[in-house]
Amino acid sequence: MRRDGNPEFIEALARGLDVLRCFRPGCGSMTLSEIAGATGLARPTARRILITLEQLGYVRSQERGFCLTPRVLDLGTAYIGSMNLWELARPHLRDLVEQTNESCSIAQLDGSDIVYVARVAVPKLVTLGVTIGTRFPALQTSLGKVLLATLSHDELDKSLAEPSRSGVTPRWTPDRDEIHAALRDVRAKGWAVTDQDLAPGIRSVAAPVRDGNGRTVAAVNVNAHAAETSVETLVDHHLPLLLRAASAISGDWATWQARPLDILDTAP
């Protein structure tokens, strides 16, 4: 049965993507039974999909199951390359890191999660590791609050109705009223701060990245360890620098959007 009733929907493709997505962080390999259970597919169907993915180079069979191959990264890097977000943001993130001595990242919204698409890190002891492609529940991050605050009520409900695929259990579990109050505050300020809502020791402040039409396309943050950086430092010192960087990235994004489409170029 097609999931949304659309006659153009290709169920076989959706099932293949379900198999790729069922591999969780820290899960090196999975058995056929585990994959079938995680995706809700019959074992013969899951097996055929895995054989197909193996022939395409996205999955490798092992003695006790299956694992993803590095070729899966091509899917993500193709997205990042097409957006040119990393090339646009890199000099601004590096400047922001030098000014704050903290790690800085850019993320976009995917369902109820944020996904990191650009990052410049400072070697420090952190509770949760972050790399390009890392997912966290959006509500408990400053990046996610900025992105969720731009949604309409219907869009917000739809986004939060999707289960997180991050594998992270956050500390803060707000009810509906708390969610709307928090996002109203973000809309009023134009930025968001979190203090150990996701995990102990993690504090951050984030601001929106906008395109040439003023639409929020991503969020950028400064991330700090609670033992080293106070909320006051984040807001009083780091935030003005962050807002300046977010404005610069937004300006570059608008310029990139406005480029003549018939000119063959690369990201700046």
C-alpha cells in the first residue's frame, strides 16, 4: 500500500531508504532479522533490498549481518555540495571560532531533529560528539529552537510528530504549553539559548541564517561546556559575535542565490 495514496509514490524506493536509515549511531552492523524488525519489512523483502544495496555499494555483508559502507556518505555530501553551505559558511565559522574559542556549527531541520551540515570544532571535552550528519532532537538545542520557531502551528505539529532518529534521550521533555512558550520567546528575541537541555554540560546560543527572501534556511550556533562558559558569557560576549557571523553568512547566501544561473561557477 502506498504510504500517502499518491499514485506516483515509489514504495520500493521508500523501503530501500528505510533500510539505510535503520542503522543507528553506534550500531556497526545489524542482522537480517534486526533490519526487518526495525523497518517493519518481511525478511524476504528486507533481504532483497539488502542484496540490491550491496550490489550498488551502499551495504556490505558480514559474517553476522550487514553494515553500511562509506559510499552512503555520497548521499549526504551531494546535498551539502549542492547547497554550497559549507563553502559559504567556512570563513565565517572560522572567524567566530577564533573570536570565541568555542566550537561553532550550522544545522538544518529534518522532522523533529536537527542535522549538522557544517562545523568548525575546538578540541574540548564534550558530553556528545558532533560531526557532519550528526542528529539531535531539535527542541532541546538552540539550533533546533531557532528553526522550529519559524514554522507555522501546523508545520510545527507535523515536525514534532515525527519520532527522533537521533538515538539521544534529552534531559528536557517539555509539554505543549512549554514548547509554545519557549518558541514565542525565540521569535521575540530572534535567537535562542539552551542550558543543558539536551545533555549535562552542554550550553549553546544560536541565530538564524536567512536567504535573500528573508526565509530561515539554517541556524548557526556557538557551543560551550557548562563547566567553562556561563550563560552570561554566551549571551553577553558570544551572542553579538554570533549575530554578526549569521548576518554575514546570510548575506553570502543571498548573493549566491542571486548569481546568474547560466554562469558555471563554484561556491565561493
